[in-house]
Amino acid sequence: MQTINMHYAELKDSYLFYNIAQKTKAYLEEHPGTHLYRMGIGDVSLPLCDAVIKALHEAVEDQAHKDSFHGYMPECGAPFLREAIAKYYGERGVALSSEEVFVSSGASDELGDILDLFDRSSTSLVIEPAYPAYVDANVMAGRKIVHLSSGEENGFLPLPDENTKADLLYICSPNNPTGAVFRKEQLQAWVDYANKTGAVILFDAAYEAFIEDPELPHSIFELPGARTCAIEICSLSKTAGFTGTRLGYTVIPKELERCGMNLNAMWVRNRTTKTNGVSYIIQKGGAAVFTPEGQRQIHENIRIYKNNAACLMSALDECGIQYFGGKNAPYIWMKCPEGMTSWELFDYLLHEIQVVGTPGEGFGACGEGYFRFSTFGSPEDTKEAARRIKTLFSEEAH
Ligand code: PLP
């Protein structure tokens, strides 16, 4: 008898961030006291904004009094937060009912849990380079995975063609790691493909708040036909600094049906069985993000990260180094100079200028030859890292 899910044995060792940590640790042991300019991991560096902190304090106080105390929260989310999120979509021209919004503890949880809705024999398509959790969650669930490579030839935004065959389609836009963002007509090709074939799109919009080009879609539901083929998974982690506080949301339209089953109703059943909701305090903090003052404050923070991006992009421009992303996304996807591999570049930057980034190879084989900079670091460190990059690569040119 087999008691264990042996698909775990098929997981590739997740050595990306482990290797980065090992290499930086070894460097610091050899060079004690050295400051490293860390632009590898995509965690935020700015604290939660004042509007959120105030709401969190008030919610803690509510929990101290009999009249305002909250016990279990509704499993699919507090109505006040579901309504605030539906209104946020409405302001961008996407009509949602609050019952189509499910509050979650973050996008990572949902990207894995949502697979409960689909048959184990279904095939998942992952556009690579990709956020590693897509592949791993599918391997654990024993699903077949189709890896669709992207590259410079399609701006890291591949479209479906006659060879595309999959039941679940992971699309991340703005993309981690490449920073590429699908234009409406490109995303429409995926929506049309899904409606034609019966596939379901899992649209990861964790970085939508970083889009500044007004032509680019923030939500897949801006496109006609998406309500019958897509689920959108979102997070307040990067938008509002909730990486440690944990809050996200998932949108499942009521029209989304497959095999005579309604996916919104299935997810209600799933959530009411498998969770007891997100804490009242955190949901109150999250609701503050969607107030006018909260939006103003989170965009002030996003502006600081965007200034970091501008600073790094200008350094790369001055050195004539090619890169992607950075403008509508918090990641810069740099081409490794002179045919270096991404781990060679990692070692070179660490040893020569003490700058730490993420080797592209860790996001799938087609990420080899590229390197990711996160723009979530402190402005001071980012400025100094940019200066060091400029000096290193312009010295090389001479
Ligand atoms: N999706 C993408 C593309 C991400 O890059 C991340 C985090 O880095 C997540 C989801 C996870 O977000 P959360 O913190 O909400 O779990």
C-alpha cells in the first residue's frame, strides 16, 4: 500500500534562493563586516502605510471589547472587504459582485489551493521563465505540466498557437521575473483560446498596481469573454507591503462553468470546508488599502520603488546593457553581458561590487543568460548599487 504522495519525490531541489543565501553567507564569512547591496529577493522594504496601521490599531481595539469583538469571520471574506475590492474593480471599469471576490491569506496559498477545483488528469501550462511556485504546486498535485518558453523574440509574452494544448493556463502579468506585461490584444488571444478549448486561465495579477501605462490591462476581466474562462489571483504583498501581514484575494466570476459545474459555487464550498477565514484585524487593515487615503499612500510607496527602478535602468542604459521590464513592473530582467551565464554574473557582481541579484536560470531553463533585479530595496542601497554597476561595466568597456 502506498501511503505517501510520491509526487513530492519528483520536485526538483529548490536551490535558487538557498544557493544565493549560501553564496552570500560564504562571501560574508570571507569578508566580515562588508555591506551587501541586496536586490535579489522580492520582499518589500517599506513599512505598511499610515492608513493601514491606523486601521489595524483600531481593529485590535475592537477585539478588546465585548460589543465590537469578532470571532470567526465569514470563510470567503468579510463583506466590508469583499465590497471594497469589488468597488476598486468597478472604478477601473470592471463590474464585479462582492460574491465574486474571495479574501485570502495571499496569492501563494491560492495558486496552490485553487488546483482543488480541477481534475488531477488535467494539464497545466506554465509560461517560462516563471515564478517557481506554479510548477511546484502542480508537481505536488501530480499534474502534467507543459512548459511554454518565452524569450526576446516575443518580448517574453508568448501567444497560443495550434500546438498549445492545456487545461489550465498560468499567466502572470506584470510578470515575475521578466517584468513583461501583456497588452490587451495579446491577452485577448489567450482568453479566446480558453473559451474555444474549455481551458481555464489562472491569471496572477500580484503586480497590477505597478502598471503605469494606461493602455495596459490591470485585470483579465477588462477583456471581453474573460468572465467565462478566467480566475484572477491577487495579493496585497507588493501593492501595499503585506508580505508579512498576509492578505490577498481571488476573483471567480459567477459565469465560470465547466462540465456543468459552477466554479464560484465550488470555491465557496471549498473555502467553507478548508478555511475559517482571514483574521478580522488583517481584513480591516486590508480594507484601508482601498480607501482614497490608503490608495494615495500605497502609491507614494510604489513611487519610491519606481524611482529605484528608474535609477537602475539609467545605470544599465549608460552601460549599454539590454534589459526588459522595470517600467510597469518592479523587476528588471537584465541580459547577462558577454555571454556570461546567470550564475557567473551572480558571482561576478557579488565579488566585484557586492551587489546581489537573482540568476535567471532559477526561473526555468529559458531564463539562462538573464538576471533579475528586484526594485524593492532601499533607495540608498539601490543608488549605490546602480553607481557600482555603472563603474564596473563602464570600466570594462574601456
Ligand atoms: N505571484 C507572484 C508572481 C509573486 O511574485 C508572488 C510573490 O513574490 C506571489 C504570487 C505571492 O504573493 P503572496 O505574498 O501574496 O503569497
